[in-house]
Amino acid sequence: MTLSQTRDESGARQAPDARRKSDARRKSSAREHLRLAVVGLGLRGTLGRHVAEQGLPARVVAVCDPVTARRERSRECYPEAARFADHRRLFDVGLDGVVLTTPDDTHEELAIAFLEAGVAVFVDKPLAITTAGCDRVLATARRTGTRLYVGHNMRHMPVVRTLRELVTEGVIGEVKAVWCRHFVGHGGDFYFKDWHADRRRTTGLLLQKGAHDLDVIHWLAGGYTARTQAMGGLTVYGDITARGGQGERTMTEWFDPEANWPPTSLTGLNDVVDVEDLSMMTMRLDNGVFATYQQCHFTPDYWRNYTVIGTHGRLENFGDTEGAVVKVWNSRRSGYRADADLVVEVPSDDGGHGGADPRLVAEFVDFVRDGIPTLTSPVAARQAVAAGCAATDSLRADGVPVDVPALSRELADHFATEAG
């Protein structure tokens, strides 16, 4: 099995116009720098800065956001880029690729528009906010032959890479269970003061926030969720009446890590708050592995803990950023013991998310220019969304088990990607 994305020369049918545009741009990009645009200049809108910082064979030639203040602020990151309020203006700029860092509910429409135009697309996670929406994007990429990349940066995070390497090396035998606890200590500030709190724009935080962890669970387990069951609710932030939202401000403009404790003291929540702040889901994967994911948005600490249990041992991370370690117990039975059989220090790196963001951007550029296989996967991104949507349906039906809709064989074969 492979986690890589194959090249587009897979025999899939392509729309003639899009194919001609895409082929011409690929030939051009082999000789010169890619021409990229960043669409969406909110919190993740600075992602494109890694192009220049790493000296990649690409240039951000345009940026786009409907908010004037964000376009003006973008001069700091992208001083030479042309600025647009409407993404449709970008179709005349001669782009090779676009980085979509817009709100989640816009991903599907924008990705399809650029894919249809023959412009390679980087979509920040999640791929879409519905399973059907993901399938529409994948189908468009297949039909047009345009390259599609999904920004699941956690596959590049040092802690996840360390976990994955240990699992692949077989230090705990065959994986049978994966547990993830996600303590979202700044959840009130990050997800309840703007559009994230509105399920019409996210589906829910099991999808919006959980898509990262669900993808990692699938990756570590070597399979995709087939059936899920979840429970949870809006247990804290629903009772806060200090609403009004944050207008056009982005999170960096209102967030103060030293303020807003306890969580019930928060003010300025979004006018619509109807996503859950506490949720727990269980999963049966298509390869027989069982998994759990738990998410809480009002804990005092902020980190993820993964536990992976195999036929010959267990491993677990303690911390998920600089200074983190992964401990492995795999030599004998015992009672509680802190002295693991193997302790692996998680390497540190510069750049957002432990250096994952720069690697993500570099991987996208290599993929668009040369079709180099990628660590991320459009199919895996779809499966993370599908698991999150099914779990949200279960949660809101008081824990009724829900089967995850299968991806069509046609699309799976086109992208030739499997969990492994």
C-alpha cells in the first residue's frame, strides 16, 4: 500500500479546455517559477510566505480577500503581489496554482472553480464540510486532470512523524487500537468567537477541528473509519450570553493567551453558537482496528495525546511540540511504570506547527511542478471529513451508530491512495 498521490497521467478523462490549460502550465512551470495566488487572508493566509522564505521555485503573484483591511495587511507578507477582492479576477492572471485558506464552507465551491480553470489547487483542511462536497471536488479533479492537494499539515508535524515511524518499524507489532485525547485549551477564543461556532459553516468541530486528528488516526492505523458512534454537547459556551462576535477581525487581533480564565468568563462570542464544545467518538475501521477520539474546548492545557496499542506493545506521546517525547512499552508485563522501554525525543524544527507548514508548502510546489508523490492525500482528506460528518450525525442523534459512505471505486482508483 502507498500513501503517495500518483501523477495525473493515469488515463482519467479530462475536460479538453482544462486539460490544455493544465498541460501548458505544467510545461511552463518546468522552466520557470510557478505563479501562485493566496485566496483568503485570515489566520492561515500567511501560509504562502513560506514560498519566499524557503526560496522555492515559485512566486506569490496575487492575493485575494473581500475584506479591505486584510488585503492591505497582506502587503507585509506579499509586498509584490497584486490584490483582488473577488476570486474570479484571478482567472485572468495566468496562475499555475492557488492556495485556498478561506473559511471552510467556501472550500468546495472555490476548489471546483479553480480546478475547472486548470489551476492546481491547495485546499487547507478540511477539504469540504460535507462528504458529498468532498466527492464533488475529487470528481472535478479527476475529470479535469488538474492537480489537487489538501493541506493536512499534521502529517508533517514532528510528533506525528515520530509516531508513524515507530509504528511502521513495527516496535509495537500490528496496530489494533488508536486513542486520541485532544485538549483544546484555547477553544473558546479559537472557535467560538467567529464563523467556526456556526454549524452552517463548519458542520461541527468534530469535523472542523477533528479532521486533523481523524486523518492521523487513519494514518497510524492503516485504515479508514467504516462505522462510528459519538456523543457530546454544547456544555459550557452555550450558556454565555456575552455575544456580538468579532466582526472582520481575525483571531490574532482578539486572542490573549493570559486572559479569559475560567472559560465561562469569555465575552464577544459569535452570535450563533450551535457547535458542540465537548465530543467523544468511537470508530471501527475497515481493517478491523478500533479507535477513539475525544475533544474538549475548555481544558486548561492545549495539546494532543495519541496512544497506539499493538500486538507487542504500546506507545504514547507526552507533549506534542518542542520538548515532547514518545514512550514505548514493549518488553514485558508490569504494573504502572514510568520508565518506558524506549523513549524517543521528538525533533524540533522552525516554522508553524513544528515546521510542518513550510514542509507542506514545499511539498505542494514540488507536486505541482514535477508530480512528486505527496505525504498528504486527497482521498485520506475525504475520509477524514466523512468520518467527522458521520460522527456528527451520530452525536446529534443521541449516539446512534452511523456507517461512513464509501468512496466510489472510480475516484479511489484515480487517486490510487490507500491508508497504510
